[in-house]
Amino acid sequence: MLFHVRMDVAIPHDLDPELRTEIVTKEKARALELQRSGVWPHLWRVVGEYSNISIFDVGSGDELHDLLSSLPLFPYMTIKVTPLATHPSDLQVQR
Amino acid sequence: MLFHVRMDVAIPHDLDPELRTEIVTKEKARALELQRSGVWPHLWRVVGEYSNISIFDVGSGDELHDLLSSLPLFPYMTIKVTPLATHPSDLQVQR
Amino acid sequence: MLFHVRMDVAIPHDLDPELRTEIVTKEKARALELQRSGVWPHLWRVVGEYSNISIFDVGSGDELHDLLSSLPLFPYMTIKVTPLATHPSDLQVQR
Amino acid sequence: MLFHVRMDVAIPHDLDPELRTEIVTKEKARALELQRSGVWPHLWRVVGEYSNISIFDVGSGDELHDLLSSLPLFPYMTIKVTPLATHPSDLQVQR
Amino acid sequence: MLFHVRMDVAIPHDLDPELRTEIVTKEKARALELQRSGVWPHLWRVVGEYSNISIFDVGSGDELHDLLSSLPLFPYMTIKVTPLATHPSDLQVQR
Amino acid sequence: MLFHVRMDVAIPHDLDPELRTEIVTKEKARALELQRSGVWPHLWRVVGEYSNISIFDVGSGDELHDLLSSLPLFPYMTIKVTPLATHPSDLQVQR
Amino acid sequence: MLFHVRMDVAIPHDLDPELRTEIVTKEKARALELQRSGVWPHLWRVVGEYSNISIFDVGSGDELHDLLSSLPLFPYMTIKVTPLATHPSDLQVQR
Amino acid sequence: MLFHVRMDVAIPHDLDPELRTEIVTKEKARALELQRSGVWPHLWRVVGEYSNISIFDVGSGDELHDLLSSLPLFPYMTIKVTPLATHPSDLQVQR
Amino acid sequence: MLFHVRMDVAIPHDLDPELRTEIVTKEKARALELQRSGVWPHLWRVVGEYSNISIFDVGSGDELHDLLSSLPLFPYMTIKVTPLATHPSDLQVQR
Amino acid sequence: MLFHVRMDVAIPHDLDPELRTEIVTKEKARALELQRSGVWPHLWRVVGEYSNISIFDVGSGDELHDLLSSLPLFPYMTIKVTPLATHPSDLQVQR
């Protein structure tokens, strides 16, 4: 099932710069890995913000929480998850 | 360019039932028409709410406003538009 | 999977009293029916408010939206859905 | 009586890592102890957040405050308590 | 146990004036009755608002909800309940 | 006259522990002193929060501000003051 | 003592026009009367809003609530009262 | 001086359609008249909303309030005014 | 013209104490200087908060911003400016 | 197309003063450079706040995000972007 996820990143300004670079590098690698696996079909930047809006396609809330909390930036993000359903006017579900 | 749009519908309970039915029917037809034209690539229902989260792909803010205000439910919706950009970790933009 | 659902009811004061009674009666019947089916394991009243906090156990967001929008009071409720996951400190998942 | 409790955890990023580990370990032990005693019948993770939604079953507000403030993470949590009542449509209270 | 309750009254301006008068009269009678019974030890007006802040002393959330929903103005009020506990610096609990 | 006061305490986690203990100890002494003087007739803990809800009985806003800003925890508290009036349905003002 | 009062007016659009005119006319007369009596030393319009920001100088919360609830527009206003104190940097209290 | 003004329009759905048309027609005429006079140098539509963001150039708050309250849609708008100043990095004020 | 200004002060707890004292001392001197010049006719303390509500009488937004940003506490304050206009019911503008 | 952008600056008080000066100096240079290029036609200070309200004229959301994230103060700003469209009552689009 699909979930709408907004992630707002706020890395403390006094975090060790090397640690910061390491976390951000690992975050990108993990994001690519999850996208390749098919669970993260959409990932967009919110213009002007250190934030993204994403769509996840997972089997359960447990799976989604495991994925999100595996992100290296997880401790520095505010995440808001909204469950989605098929819209009756969605072109792809018309016959 | 892409825009994230959330629409929350609130039809007044004392609206004439026939008018209501007519508006909702026309809304679906217009939504399908816009999806077929390619400007409305994603349309999801928010679980538990008379709301949708959509992605629009248009050439300008003017075009998007014209599309949204052409929706028959426009007078009864609260709409929030968020401009999107390509995310540097988006799998599709990696080389 | 489990979802936390809060429903706040606001029936317009000028709704026809007979219609109101009919809706509320049907709502209770539907709520009992859903609880018996196992998809609505918990239903609590919020003290002092015409609101409830519920736990739903369903297979998908689509199923949950179908259930919620089948409630006779749906047009008069503000509903907020929060997806849940197993907590690592939950006694029932310890070995 | 039942209380709905939401706990949002925000451990300062510059807290001593050993202290942090110690607090989190003690928190889990205390949470299990309280669940075994019967006062904390439900504990769920909020998907994507370092938060839980819980149901407590206690004799009074004094007892609940003592329990919550005994949690090792208490100084780092924002807690919101909502008193619950039996819902008239709850299947378990029908005759 | 004690609960802090804030009630904000908003009677629709187009409610039948006689019905309005009847409700307000009955509300006062019921408020006095509850105060005499000991469950409503404090009742204050919020300056400048059609609102009150009250302290209730009841045995459970069920009892409190029954009392609040028995108020004739209940359908026209927004009510917010906050559970209270003994404060360790309260003069009356010092030895 | 009466004022409703809510105080939310947030002591920085990196405050010197000895200073913290000293402030908290002095706060309790000052709170007891003010209660004995009659200006602070009610003091309750908000369940689950490092907060209190209080009623003050003072002659003026100047007096109340002097009292509140004399509290040792004042620099670490968010305080919200709401002026109260006699409620026309208060049992104690009926004849 | 001084109170800062903000009043936001929202007269229902379907209120009888004659009644509306009558209320607004009486409101102005009452506002002038209160200003002449000295209890309402400042009255300003908020630019762009059907709102005012006022300073009242009264002996108690009871007196202020009586004054505010005597305003003909009281049932159509959202009022927010903030108690004021002398500021230590106020030029008029320096020696 | 310059003011930033956001206007959100909410015409009641049950307003007489002829009256509505008349108000909207007069609103446009008045908006054009004010723009021609030079006091309203910028007027933009917010995408997806029945709202505008405007810049006004007037001599005082009194003048701005007179202009805004002269708009035929004034009774149906929520208006928020933010005073502006010259920005030190504004290209036009560099030498 | 008149502006309503609310200033909320939040000095970081770990600011050097001498620097803090110096800033607060200079703030008072500057506040008195501005009041003497006539641009700051009213300055009140908000009861229970490290905040003030003020009225400024200046010629433009530029002048007001220059004054406010010249305050030594400016970097530690959250400031909210609301433009005011003459109220039609203000006693002083009646003939 | 046009975008309305509000930027609120919050530089941590414990940032190295030299670094701070360097960032602020570079910010001004970059802001002037962008204004000269035509993409940043309007830049105003919000009175009393370390904030600006700006209008950007760019070809896409990608371009706008690149510009905004190139600002030296970007890590210390909260930015809110609102897409704009031509207003039908804009004097410049009338024939």
C-alpha cells in the first residue's frame, strides 16, 4: 500500500562536520538502495526547503517504520506519514 | 514543472442535492479529462478524509491556477500548492 | 496492520431532527457490525467531546478508507488517521 | 480508568552517548515492568516518528503522573494525556 | 480525582430565541445542581469570553463524560479536559 | 482578583546540575511561601507534563507579575495568564 | 489596572440588515460612553481587519467582563484579554 | 510606505447569486481604479486559492484601511497586513 | 502613524552573564531615549512573560525598522508589528 | 513564472563571529548578483523581523531551488515558497 511521507531535515549547526558529511553521504546511498528495491517510487525536493515529499509502497506500517528509521538522517528529521488510498477518479482505475 | 497539490473538499450540507450530484459528476469527468491530457499524473485519496493529494505537471503557475479553478468543486475546496524540484538523491537523475 | 483513528463529530444544528436520529441510529449499527467483523478492535469516547479514538486492524489503506467512508456520520466527521507499527518495547513482542 | 497518552521523544543530539544508551536501556526495562503490572495495556509506535501512542489503565491522575514521571526518558519527552470514557457503541458494553 | 475543564460556548445566531432561552435557563439549573453535589468545586468565567474554566472532582472519566454531556449547552460547546495531579509543592500536601 | 496561570517548565538539559538542584529547591520554598501568604490559593500538576495550572488571587497585574517573576524557575518557564471573573452560575454567588 | 483587549468582529452575513444597523449604531454609542467614563483609554482599528486593539483601565476582572459583555456586538466578537503590568523601562515610572 | 497585503476571499455559498455577481464586478472596477491611482502597485493571484497577495504604497495606516475597507469584497475577505521596509541588500538602494 | 508592536525576549541561557547584563542595561537606556524622543508613546509589560506590548508613532516602516533593530536586545527578540488606524468610534475623533 | 518567497533568518547565537560576518557579507553579494541577473525582481524587509519577502521570476521550481540553496544564509533560514499567477484584475493584463 501507498504512504505519503514528508521529511524535514534539521541537522544541528554544531554537529561535527565530518560526521555530518558521513551521514549525508550514507543517506544518499541508502535512499538510492531503497528506491532500487521498489519501496520508494517517488522522491521530490520541496522548493526552498531542506525537505522532501515521498511516496512509499510497502506491505505494512511495520515495514515502513523499519525503512524510515534505517535512514542515516532519521535522528535529524521530522517525519509525517499520511496513508493513501486509491482515488475513485484516478484514471488508472477506470474501466 | 511539478507541483504538489492537496485538495480538501467541504460541500455545505444544505447545498441542493441535485446540484451537489451534478457538481460531483462533472468533477469526476473533468478530473479524468485532465489526467488524460497528462497534466495530472498522480491522484490519491487521503485515507479517512474527503481530500486528495495530487501531483500536477504544468508549464507555469498561470496554467496550474487555470486548471485548478476549472474544477467544478473549486468553490468548495481548500487547496494548498507546494512547488517541487528534482531531488538530488532521486534514482532517476543519477548517472 | 493497525491504524489509530480519531473522529470528531459535528452535526449541523439545523439538520432535520429525524434525519439526524436516523443517521445516529445507523451509525451505531454500522459501528457494531464493523467491530464484530474484527476490523475495529478498540473504540473509546474522548471525555467531554463528541469524538472517539479508535484502533482499526485492516489489510490496507484502501480497506480502511472504504470502512470509514461507509460510516453514516462520515459526512459530518473530521477524521485523522495515524499509521501504527509494533513498538520494540511492547511486552507482547519480547522473547 | 483509561487514559490515551502520546509521547514524543527528543533526546538532545549532544547528550553524552553513554548516558543516552543507559537511559534508553532503562526506559525499555521500565516500560516492560509497567506493562507486566497491567497499568500499560497498549503501546504502539507511530510510523516514522520517535513517538508512541499508549493506553494506560490506572486508578487516578496522581497514579498516572507518578508512572509517567518515573520513565527514564521523561525529561526528554513531550507527553499529552487525554482521558477516555466508555463509548456507547463499544461492542463490549452492549447487552 | 480532579480534572481541569475549559468550556467555550458558541450558540448559533439563528437558533430559535425561545429554545435558546430555555437551554440557557436549564444550563444554569443543571450547573447549580452539579455544584451542590460536590463534583464541580470551581467554576470561573474567562474575562471577555463566553467561556468558563472549571475544576471537576469525579471518580472516573466515565463519570466526567456523563456529567459534561448532561449539560444542556453540551451540543454548543467546545470542551477541553486536562487531567490534574497533586503538585509536590502544594502547601496542603506538605508535612 | 483571580488569575488562571499555566506554567510550563523547560530547564535546558545542559544546565549545571548543582545550579539546577539549587533552583528547584528554591522554587519549592518560594512556592510554599507564596501559598502561605494567600496569593496562590490553588496549585495543580498537569498529568504527564512538567507543568502546573494555578489560581492566583492578587490585587493587580503589577502584583502578579512581581510574584511570577520572583519565582526562581521564571527564566525557564513559559507562562500564560488568563484573567478570571465571577461566573453567574457559580453556586457561591447565588442568593 | 490595565488590560490589553483585542476584539475581532464577525457579524453573520445573513443577519437581518436592520438589526445589524441597530447593533452597530448602539455599539458606537456604548463605546463612546465607556470611553467618556475613563475605563477605555485607547481604541485603535487594526488596519485591514474588522477588529480593534484596545486598552482598558478597570478595577478588576469582574468589572472588565461586565463592560465587555455589555457591548452590543459582544455576541459577534472573538475577544482576547491580556493583563498588563508596568514596564520597568517605562519612561513615566523612572525617577 | 509599502505594505504587504494578503486577501483571502470566502463568499458564503448561499449569498444571492445576483448580489454576488454585482459585488465581484464592482470589486474588479474598484481594484482597477486603485491600481490606476498608484496606491496598489502589485496584485498577484495565489495559485489554487481564491486569494491575492498585493503590495500597497500609501502614506499611512489610515489611508490603507480606508482603501481596503472600500473594496466591495471587504466583508467577505480575511485580510492580513504586513508593513515593509527597504532591504539593505535591495539592488535599487545600493550606490 | 501608529504601530502596535509585541516583543518577546528569549536570551539564550548560556550567553555570557556579563554580556547579558551589558545588553540589558543598554536596552533600558535605549528604550528611555526612544521614549523621550516621542516615537515610543506606550510601553507595557505582559503579565507573567518576558515580553512587552508597545505603541510606536513613526513616519514610516523604514523608520520603525531602524528603531527596532537599534535595540540591543533585537537579536534575542521575536517581534510582531501590526499597523494601526484611527477607529471611527474613538472618542478623540468625534465632533 | 513568479514565486512569492518569505525568508526568516535565525543565525545561532553561538556561531563563530567571524564566520557569521563572512556569511552575511557573502549573502549580500549573492543577493545583489541574483537581482542583477533579473531573477529576483523584488526584495523587501519585514518591519521588526530579520526576514524578507521577495518575488522571484524563474523558469522552474528546479531553478528556484538552485538559487535559494545557493544563498550563503540558506542553512540558517526558514523559507516558504508560494507560487503566483496573473490576477484577472491586474491592471497590466487589461485590454
